[in-house]
Amino acid sequence: MTVLFGQKAGPAGRVTAFDALPFNAGVVQRNAELNGLANVVTHGKAVGQKTGTHKVLAPHSNVILNDINVHAPDGDLVVEVIALDDADLGKVDFLKIDVEGHEVAALKGARGVLQQLPFIDIEIHNFMQVDARAHCFAIMEALPAGGYVFSIDEDPEWHEAHEIDMNYLIGLPNPHLLAKPKQRML
């Protein structure tokens, strides 16, 4: 997706991507370079509520995760985390969030970025949540009140937050919640 966004942004646009695993970030950056995209910058950091480090459970069956530089002594991964508000991103027009179940933390770490009212695509990982209902409501609460209209996946209609069928959203295992700034509805 990063290459597609880089192509759509054009030479004057800028795409900043984050991946929790430095190896994956390197693959994304190399792919952008192979496609002639000088407007893409990739960081090997997770996105979260606060800048720091975080230890995550590492599934040992994943070959991609066999980088000894990111493993703790017990075999888990230690990843660098950055709050988007600390990333010095400047103007943000579009924000795609795909953070494997950590959507709320990513949004809370981007309160300043969200005040710019960018277009947003949030991939919600309901299937990873103990309480998908609480997770979806927390996502909606983390977004600027009254600033957006929403669509779920392929729904061509845009809805106010109070009009969203939350039971439908919660019932989907891995939906995309699209948020369009109201000020850009004209």
C-alpha cells in the first residue's frame, strides 16, 4: 500500500510509513526506491500512545521475526514506539492506521495530528479484541468530536458518528472505518 500511496501523492507529496519491525520497514523502503519513489520515508517503529519501547509476544514460527536485534532475552520482541504527535510529521492529509489491534493507542498518540482533520482509514482488528464493542467505541471516542463523517468498508454512504450501525461494525472481524472531514464534504 505504501508504494500506491507514494504514487498517488506524486513527487510533490510525501508519504511517511511506520512498521514495528525494522526489517519490514527496510523492505517497504526498498520497494519504494525500486519504484522510483523519492517521496516515501519509512521508519522501523511501532505507533502508539507514548514514545518509548514496548515488549510484545513474538510468535517463533514467523521467519520475519527471526532478527536477533529486536528480541529480548526471553524471546519476546522489544520494539521502538513513537506517538505520531512526536514524529514531526508536519501537515497530514491522509492517515492510514493498520496497527494490529492497537488502534486506540495509535489514535491517542495522534491527538495533535487528528486536529488537522486528515482523511483516515482505520483497519480495525476486532478479531484480536477481548471486547470488540468497547474497542470500537473507544476508537470513535478518540476521534475529534463532530469533525468527521464515516463509512464502513464498501458502504458508499457517509454517516454522522451517531448514525453508524455500531453492531454492524463490531460484528465484522476486520473492517475498515473510513473517516472523511466534514469540512471537505463540499
